[in-house]
Amino acid sequence: VVAKLETLDTDPMDRPLEPAVILSVDVAE
């Protein structure tokens, strides 16, 4: 999951532009 989150595009504040939490939940299911 960590590797997946690291691949997401981030804004200048290093915050994921995509809802990483929601994506991780979808992967878990």
C-alpha cells in the first residue's frame, strides 16, 4: 500500500492529489 501511495501525483505540499485513503480501502477489499 505504501508503494502505491508513493506513486500518486503530489501537489507542492506533498499531499496526494488523489484520495489515497479511499484507494487503499478499495485495494483492501
